[in-house]
Amino acid sequence: MTAQHHLSDQHDPPGRVVLVAMGNEVIRCGLCTMLDDLTTVDETCATDDFDRGMELLRSRRPDVLVLPTPGEQHLAEKLARTAVEHDVRILLLLRAASDGALVEAVTLPADGFLLENDLTRDSLKNALADLDSGLMPMPGPLARKLLARVRGAESGEAAKPPARPCPEADRGSSPLTTRERETLSLMAEGLSNKQIARRLGISEHGAKRHVANILAKLNCSNRTLATAVALSRGLLPEPRPAFHG
């Protein structure tokens, strides 16, 4: 097992600390090289070891955690849960925009997505900028598959999302309170719990409670799927995001 630590030559504000937790050495090292070239990244930490990843999450307090698709579940899932607890943004690297990748994508609480085939310095820079702006970076092909899968379930087609929305949502009526709908709109913008709390003028604990209620009522495993389900149910206006890829 290895752990790597890199410091970028540039320290232009606002600098980020990025943690790359990935078993594939080629991709891990490639990501570190590209991140070190970005002037908005002050520090890059990398590891292929779960225990070391947990240690770096707590000691380096990264702004962003880059994880592989859950093909490396032993490394990804628990790190993702801990990252959420520490309000760290999660950028998930997908192998392809396939149905299998879609199922994997909605099992982790990701704040954004990149495809391995589309991985460049510019795409990485754009994804980090989107996260800073409260947007959810998502490749166009993946976004279309996600919406098609949810809409397919709506029309009774074979393809359907990993989590089934609650019966109230199926009948077209929202089970959400006014405050939860406000929270849902901010979730769809990609805001973190801390940012949602600030926008709504409530505590971060209150924001977390609203998010948890939304996921439970829509019977969704994470924010990505909840947003797609909400869009398909008409609980949110159709977005006009600037997808990269």
C-alpha cells in the first residue's frame, strides 16, 4: 500500500486541498499530476489504503475527495460516508457512462462526476470550479441516462432506478413540506448542508435533517437520485446545467 503527498508550485487563492483515494496507481498518479498543475489547488494528498485515507480525511481536512466508482467499494463507501460527515465534497470518477456505472453512481453521496475517458486538466479544473459554485459536474451522457432511467420507471418500462420513489410521489403529489421543497431546490443546485443552512438561515443540523427527510420520503439513496426523481415528478423545474463532457 502506498500513500503520496504533493504540494503544488502555485498558491493562488482560493487554494484547495484535494484527497485522491484510488487503488489504480496509474489513474491515481495521473490525477495527482494534473491536480498539481492547477493553480487553484494548493495541496494534493493521495492514497490507495483505506486506513490512510481515513487518517488524511481527518488530518488534512480536504475540500474535495476524489473517489473511483464502487468497483473499489472497500475503499470508496466508508470514505464517502466519513467525507459527508466532515462536509467534504465528493467527486466520483466513473469508468464509463454505462447502465452499470449509473447504478454505481447513485450508491455513493457524490457531489459531482467525471468520466475516465474525458479526464483532462481542463475537465478536472471545470469540475472543481463547478463544485465551488454549487453546481454538480456531470457528463452529459450520464445525466441523460439518469433522467431516462427515472422516466422509464415512470412509464412502466423495464429500466428503473435503483431506488423506487414512494407511492405518494408516484401519484404525482409531493409528500414534502414547504421547507423540504426549499431544501430540495438547493440540493438540486449542488449546495452542501452547510451552504443550505446558510441560505435558509437555519442550523447545519437542521439542514441535515431536512435532507435526510427528503431522501426518506422519496425513497432515494442519495442526492443525485433524489434530484432526478424530483425532476421527473415535477417537483423541480427542468434545469439548464452546464454539463462538461
